[in-house]
Amino acid sequence: MAMVLALFFWLLAVVTAGIFIGRVWWLPELVSEHGAAVDRQLALTLLIAGIVFFAAQVGLGWFIWRYRARGAGRASYWHESPKLELTWTLITAVVFIGLAIQGNRVWAKYFLDDAPPDALTIEVTAQQFAWNNRSPGPDRKFGRTDPKLMNDALANYIGLDPNDAAGRDDILTQNIMAVPVGRPVRVIVRSKDVTHSFFVPQLRVKQDAVPGMAIGIHFTATKVGEYEIACAELCGMQHYKMRGRLLVMDSVNFEKWLKQRAGA
Ligand SMILES: [Cu+2]
């Protein structure tokens, strides 16, 4: 019986390691510049946790087998080994604090650094259950908005003021966002009702959209394609339907897209 149990833990360790090494369930494709650091951090965390997990399961199996019942003698045990306890507590503390410091550096580099000055700015205003995107248009200035002017029936989802000249060329789209490839993009994330979360897995970007706040994030997309914008915060009954499309285009197609939308 002990042998069966020991084999079970060894098998568990080997299968788990195989899934990890074979990257059976891995991250989606990476298409942003900053994302490599995020992936490295995650891989490092998984690697360390994986080694500990593997060693623990193999050790558990070994103990079960080595100290299985033999003959009529009863097993004896003792507890308390200050030296051992101190050792594994210290090792664990050093590993975790080290990972936290390293992870914090990656986080801070992404969230505290300003977007490059040549970044293209897009605003996204979340609502139940859609993403309202706005580009400033050729004048590069966003028009004035006022929450009092928000009117879904008139498709003025973000409350754009029709009397402000700067807003006349603003490009408004719902659930579709276009960005050029290889160019820094700043996204100002807002919400007009409850908390949502702007999430593009392939960009390794996830930012809460908090009512009353305008939170800036930035990224540079590295591959032309179409990616899903998901809402990563349970925001109501139709949360599951709240999805947009992110179109990453080469600069020629992007300019074309802007012109088309500006004329629309
Ligand atoms: Cu949402």
C-alpha cells in the first residue's frame, strides 16, 4: 500500500513537471514590448515554485516508502526541530521577498514610467457593457466632455460637448480600437458607471477602469493582428458580453482607418 501511495506522489510530480516544461497550458502569444519582462517574472516565479513542488512531492513519496510499516514495530516520531524550522523559514522568506522585490521593479517600470512623449493617445471609457474609444482626430486635441451630456439613446456615450470645436474631429468607436504597430500608445482608462478592467492578454495589459478616475497606461504593440479586449472585472449581469476588438495595424492601414473613421 505504501508503495502505491509513494508512486502516486512521484507520478504526480513527474506529470506536473511535464505539463510545466512542455508548456501545455501557457500564456497567449506576446505582442507588446514591455510584456517580456512580465513573462520573465511569471516564468521565474513558476520555476521556483515548481522546483519546490517537485522536491516536496518526491520527498513525500520517499518518506512514505522509506518509513512504511514493517514488522510489528510502531513508528516513532518527534516534533520540534528549531534548526530545521529556522532553515526553511529563512530560505522561504529570502525567496519570497526576493521575488517580490524583483516583481515590484517590473511593475513599477510599467506603471510608474510615463509614456514616451511621441505616444499616440487614446481614451477608453468603459460602461455596462461596452468600451467607448476615442481618438483626438487630426487636431490632436480631445473635445470637452461633460457627464451631464451623456446620452446613450443619442449615442453620446461619453458626453461629448457638441459646442466645443476641438471635439468635432474626435473619432469615436465602440468596442473597436485601432493602434499602429511599433509605436507607443497611451490609453487613458475611465469608467462612467461601475468598476471595469481593461484587459488585453496578448499585450500583458490589465488596468482597472475606476469611476471618477482617468488612469494612464501605455504599451507598444509589436505584431499586426486582431486581439480581444476583455473586461476583467465582474461588472454586472452582461459582463461576459463586454468585449472589444483591438486592431493592431501597420502605419499605412492605420492612417487609412483614421481617415475613414474621421469621415464617418
Ligand atoms: Cu465590465
